[in-house]
Amino acid sequence: MKRKTAAKPNEPVIETSDYRTGSNAPVESSRSLERALGAKIRDTRREQDLSVIDLASAANISAGMLSKIENGQISPSLSTLQSIANALTVPLSLLFAASEERRDCSFVRAKQGVVIERRGTKVGHVYQLLGHVSGEDVVVEPYLITLKEEAEAYTGFQHAGTEFIYMLTGEVIYRHGNKSYRLRPGDSMLFDSGALHGPEVLVKQPMTYLSIIVYPRRPA
């Protein structure tokens, strides 16, 4: 999508494109307001130990409508929201406060990430957590991983989600499932981390690589 930028007198009008990356990620849903309202209503109802039927009855709406509101599937009228707020004995402003947009951002200065040094069979595997972002559905955790001189191979890692690895220094043969891949600086892997994986042969140590793990957020 292109738009025209304002120009000074006697200057040509310049068309510029919207600032988008090359990603195929879908455009942000227009229902973020409905989702936020619905989540706040659901959380408040659960805090008060009310069922969907209990709250729907008190607000004089159907249980089906309340369920759709809580799931962000419909845009409730102001009068409906007021009825729900009254039934929950909370101010209407409390429900709308939850709809204020929240965009997580994690900033970590060089060498200030949280360091986790492995023990036992994974001794010498040093993890530096570079940030943490938790959305409605997923959690993203980037790590800078260093395998020191004393580190040993370990292919028993297994966890939920998807993992991306980008090799920075050193060289390793990395195993995923029943296949192995030789990684040198600049090489990368993207894989289902539900399969057994990990460094199988430490070819050139010490080595460092970036690991980004994305996994589903557990329901509260």
C-alpha cells in the first residue's frame, strides 16, 4: 500500500510505501479491543468464582452471548458492558482499562543477560537469557549459548515449541531427531523442539550460537 507524502510548493509529490518487513505475518487483528475486554471480563468472573451462567443471568444476557464476549468474538454494546460491570460490581472503567494496548519490549544491555550455567551432563553449557516477551498466546525466549572448552555433547534436549539457532563462532554437529547437521558461523536451523535435539559433536570449541525458543503460553 502506498501513500503520498506532503511536499513543499513547487516540489514533486513523493509516494512512499507503508513501513512493512518482508514477513508473511498477518496484519494485527482489529479485534484486539474485543479480546482485551473479553479477557478482563472472564478473569474478573473467575476471581469472583462465578460461572458463565451465573454472570449471564445476573447481567440479563444469554450465556451464549457472554461466552462470545469473553472470547472476543463480538463487539458488545455499551449498555451490555454496563450490565456486566454492574453484575460483577466493578466500575465500567475497569473493563476498558484492560483494553489499553500492551506491547511487550525487552531490552538487555551487552553482557547483562541472566546467566544460567548448566551442571551435571550439561556442564560447560552456559545460557545467557537476552530477554523475555510473553504475548496472549506465545512466549519468546532468546538465549546466547556458549559451549566452553570443558563442555560435552548432549542431544537430550526436548521441550515444547519451535527453536531457531544461528551459529556465531566455533563449529558443531547438531542433532535433531534422527538427522545431524554441521553448523559453522552464519549457518542456521529452525526446528520443532518437541523432538530430541542438541550438540552431538563439538567440532571446534569454544562455540557460541543464538537460540530463540517460541512456545505456547500456559493458560493461567
